[in-house]
Amino acid sequence: MSDSSTVLRNRKHTAFLFGTPHFGAGIAEWAMIVAKSYGIHCAKTAQAQDWSSLKDKISETASMQRQFREILKTSGSEVKLTGCFPTLREPASHLSLASEWTALPEFTPIAINSSHSSMTRLNPSDNSLKSITIILKSEVLQLATRPTTGFTETMGCK
């Protein structure tokens, strides 16, 4: 195992993804939401949109997402993934990304009571912030109580 992969393996424990689409149809839907929110001319639906000029970029994005999932499956990783998804529509376009595009079976799903563009501004009284806090506290506790072989070995240094 290379030094860089050892460092990466030792530093990853949990990840929160906020509204990240993970399938081709979700990527297309997300692109439509963004375009309409910013007043960029596009078709009324993802199915009616001409994607030919973006075909390579969409394929590249889908490939990166597949690679991300495969790395997590094959690396022996114990990374806990949380897929956060918005429950409200975008104010400008009145569209929302379907929750099934933002979570995978291995994710812990958390509904965020906001639109896609504002979902990282969490309300302290919202249950989603409480859920995220519980996950983070649990991870910190596990990291603080696990045996280590020393800082340099944990970080993959020799």
C-alpha cells in the first residue's frame, strides 16, 4: 500500500454529502434545477433537454461518482456516509431534486428542511442539525477512544 493511500485510509471516517446526485438522471435533473434557478435557457424537462454538448461532462461526472462508490466498497473502508437531501423547492425555479437521486443504499439519509441552494445553512432548532450533530459526536467519541499506535503511524508517516 502506498504512503498516500495509507494516509487517506487513516483520515477518512465519515462524510456528509449535501444534495449530491449519484445517477445520470439525477445529474440531469440537478442541472435543470441550477439552470432554471439562474435563468439559463433550457427545456422544460430533463427528458426534453438537448444534452449533446454536455454528454462528455455528464459521463465524466457519472464515472467519478461510480469510482467514488467503488473505492468505498473495495477499500475495506468503514467510512460512514450520510446523504442529506432538501425537502423544499428552489425559490427561483420551484423545482427540487428527488431524494432518491441523493442517497445510496449504504447512506444514512437525512432530510434537510430547506432548498438545495440553502441546505448547508442549518437551523439550530431543526431536527436535521440534531441528527448531524449526533453522528459527528458519535464519530468523535469513537476516534477519541480507539487505540492508536502513535500520531506518526496513524497519519501514515514513517
